[in-house]
Amino acid sequence: MNKNKYFIYILTNKFNTTLYIGVTNNLKRRIYEHQNKLIIGFTKKYNLTKLIYFEEYNDIEQALNREKQLKKWRRSKKDILINRMNPKWNNLSEDIYK
């Protein structure tokens, strides 16, 4: 039985103007890497360090398919998704470190 967990997650900046959707098998580690600018690329360039949404999966294929699906959505649809889980767009990273 596969006990691995996979996460899709959405990051934004302090002004909530830019979104990034990613997938990982270790959400704590990945958010730490983004927040400490250890990953070169889009999230570092646009200072995307605020975790505002995530989903957990037991299957990597499901997680990858969901990531692809969300990346195709318009911004307004992504905003609705985020608002359902996190209406104030709080940084959820403090919760995952507990």
C-alpha cells in the first residue's frame, strides 16, 4: 500500500496579485524552500512566499492531473476556489509547521 502523500498548492505574494500552482510530496519542505528563496525561477522572481491553498492526495497521478487542471483555469475561477478554503487569504504556512 502506498502511504505517500502528495500536495498541490497555491502561492501568492503579499499583495495577492500573482498566483503560482505547484505539486510536491513534502509541503513543509517545499514551502520552506519558496519562503527562503531556495528555488530559482518564477516564485523567487515574483516573491511568491504566501501559501494560500492546498489539497492533499494519496496518488501522484491524481495530484499531477489536478495541478494541470488548475493551471488551465481562469484567475476568477482560482479566486473562487481559494475563497472557499481561505476567504481572508491568510498565510497557511504557519498551520503546516505546527
